[in-house]
Amino acid sequence: MNLTPAEIVRELSKHIVGQEAAKRAVAVALRNRYRRKKLPPEIAREVTPKNILMIGPTGVGKTEIARRLARLAGAPFVKVEATKFTEVGYVGRDVDSIVRDLAEASYQLVLEEMKKKVEEKALALAEEELATLLRTSVAEVRSGRLDGHFVEVQVEEEVALPFMGVLGGEAFGGMGEMLKGLLPRRPVRRRMTVREAREALKNQHAERLIDKEELKEEARRRAQEEGIVFIDEIDKVARREGTVGPDVSGEGVQRDLLPIVEGTVVSTRIGPISTEHVLFIAAGAFHVAKPSDLIPELQGRFPIRVELSPLGPEEFYRILKEPENSLIRQYTELLKADGTELVFEDEALWAIAQAAHRANQELEDIGARRLATVLEKVLEEVSFQTDLGRVEITRAYVEKRLAEVFASPDLTRYVL
């Protein structure tokens, strides 16, 4: 990952509007990983990530920045909510499951990469197996002419233990998660189309071609050295002056999280994972609590503080227009599949942006997420039909579609 901080910010800006301070902070954190790799081992061991605390209301891009950063770096990523954890003795998740989830994310990431490397060979083996079953040639299977035919193939499925189905992966301190992938597999015969069988057999052969020990070792290394953990709603477990009750449990959550953030070793199904060099990004709105309400030890583990700005009509307009995979592009491409060509006038985008901002002011402010709700209402009739040809979305059309909703406060609350 040798992009400069400026290049990282530019890449993030293709998907996220504004919030330059937060982008710069995560860009420096990512670049520091590249810098650390160039250091002598004895110094590199001592250089730990400068964890980041993002402060800002919901829907302004906190999660998206962290997620896009991980995708850009090809790094394992896990998002957790601090409120899902409780101190020992209360019902809730064990904080060690954060690391086990990170290990699983890393394993799947590396597995997909390794599968791609052997994909060609795995596909050839799958086609040979299908040709034998169908008593035809590989060329005939490869042509696609038989894709709709049905065939019975033998696939391997993991044997589930009885307690895993009843109690799930959180049972026994995450034993279910640790056993996943290590349980024996049994052969099962399945009837499916040739197209489905080709994919299933290709995946099966790909997994056989992969060196499992190499896979685990690389997944473990990447989780430890490149993992990114996003802890949302950290403000909701912050203690507040003069409060009692639930906040006592909240402080317990902070103390449980502290060893993970400081650096500890957790047993996972791919081996022990050290969190010493994992990058932690915590986030919260901090409307009531303040960052200083976090316990001092945890505060000290998040030295980089960045504030994200609330979003107004101008930002909403840019969010609709600028990102590579904006909501407007998504809807346009979706309806194009059904023979409808959507064309948005610039004034229509402004009307949608203004409507989203108004809904946030009159109801709960959910940031940019409101745009999806407003767009769904605007395009409700168009989406219901097919093969409409060219459809122009104008300001008048947007205002007409939303007029009835905004006319009734109750309707606004339920629809938007």
C-alpha cells in the first residue's frame, strides 16, 4: 500500500463528499503502516498505530470513511457497536469476539484472493468432472449450451454440531466461531443446473488447490498487521458526571475494550492474534457525553481526534452528483435493466437535497441516509413500472411527488 496521503484522500473523495479532516487523519494512519514496514524490526515493533476518534452526528460518513479505507488497502475490516458489549456478568457479547470476527474477515479476504489465483485450474477441473457426469466433452460443457440442464453432483458440507444451531456462534465464549471451518465435512449429493454445478465444483476444487496452512498464516499476519476495527456508538458507553445505573455498565464495557485496544493476544481459529498493531477507529455523535467522559485510559488510546461536520442541502446535492457510485447512478442503472432511462435535471437534484435536509430538520437527523428514503418516494411510481423509455425527473416532478408527504406531519414521520 504505497499511496501517499494525498493520493489516499483523492481516492476516498471519489466516494465520500467533504469531511476532509477525517480523510486526512485516516490517510496518515494508512501511510504510517507503509512507513513502518520500512523500519528495522527492532524499531517497527515499537511503532503502534495512532488510533482515531471520530466525532460527528449519524449519517455524515464516519463508517463509510473507515470501510472505504479498508477496501482501498485490501485490509480486513470489522465494524462493531460498543452498545452490543456489556461487562462480565451481564448478557452481551464477549469483547474477544471482535478479534475473532477480524480473524474471520481476514481469512475470507485471503481465501478469495487465493481462489482467484487458482481459478483457471479449478474451473478446468470442474468442467472435466461435469463432462464425465454428463458423458459429453469438455468443449460442450464449456460452450454453455448445457447450462440449463440438471445434474446431480457431490459437494462437501461442513457438519454442524447440535449446540451451534441452538446457541449460535456466541456460545461458550465464541467457541462456535473458533470451530467454524475446522469441523469435518461430509459429502452430500445435490441436484442443480449445470451452471450452478460448475460454480459449486469450481469453488470446491479451488479450496482443495489452496495450501491451507499458508492461507491461515497469511490471514493471521494480515489481521495483526493490517486489520482495521471500527467501534461505533462509543459515546453511548461513556460515563457522564452525576449519573448512575446503566452508565456503570457502560464504564465496564470501556474497561473490557481497553485490553483489546491496548494490545492483547486472542485465540482464534486461525491461531493467536495480537491486536498491538491493529488500527482502531472509534466514533460517536457525542451529543450528550463528551470525549472527556470516556475513562482516561481509553481516551489515551485514541490520540487523534477529528470532528465531522453536519450535512446541509449543498452537501446532499454533491452526494447525489459527485461520488462514482452515487445513489442517482445506482437508480439509473437499476431501472435501465428494465428498459427505463432515467434523466435527472440539475434542479431536480437540488429539490431532492432540500427535501432531505428539511426532513432531517423536522424529524430525527439521520444525515445522508435520508437521501435514500426521499429518492424511494420520488421514484416509487417509476420503479413500479417497466419499459418506460426515457423518463425526465424535473424539479416539478420531485415537488409533486413529495407535496402530499410534507403536507401531513404524521405522513412525513412514517414515509420519510
